[in-house]
Amino acid sequence: MNVTGSCLCGAVSFEVNGEFESLYLCHCKRCQKDTGSAHGSNLFSSSAKLIWKTGEDRIKSYQLPSTKHVKSFCSNCGSALPSLQMNNQLVVVPAGSLDQDISIKPTAHIFTSSSASWAKNMDRVTSYEHLPE
């Protein structure tokens, strides 16, 4: 599988060659903080290759001290970007950074004991296809 992705402003683009083993929806407080949302949605691969196409010089990374929690992002627009973790043995790709649909479905929700209280029963919330008037 070859997939491409980019940041919001388009300054950074990348390609991932290989298969993803999992897609975890992580509800830990760290993922809530670094996404500003109810959970992180990250793809994981121990065999894929990450290739930066453009803007590699704009990528910044932050590792929370004394943890394995890493966030890579575009220094221009702040969009979440892939990172190499576990001594470059693991490619972690924010699912929303991809430019096309992928066939893998979420493997599991993890750290659900930390779920945001406001994100419960989301299937009961009114939905709009576009911004409501």
C-alpha cells in the first residue's frame, strides 16, 4: 500500500509505503491535549517506510518528558504529522493527515477510562452534512 498525506497549509507532504497493522482511537488525556479533540486517531506500522516529499525542514516534534508520547507537527500551520518512534522501528501516522481514504478500520478504542465526559453517546448528537445555518 502506498498512501500520501500532507499538512493543512500544504507545506509538508509525505508518502507511506507499506501496510498499517493497526488504527487505534486513543482516549488518553495526552492525546486529548495534543489533538484538542476527544481522541487521537493514529495508524501504526512496524514495516512501512515514511518518505518526506516536501517541507521536512518545517517539521517540529515534541516528546513529553519521561514518556513515549510524541507529537510531530508542521511549524507553519500546526497540523499533526507522522513520526518515527521506538528507535525508528515504528511509523505512527495521524489518520487525518492522509490525503485519501484507506480501507483499514479502527482496531480498537484505547484508554477509554480517560474518555472525555462530553464525548459520550455521540451517536445521539444532531448531525449536519455542512455547517448549520
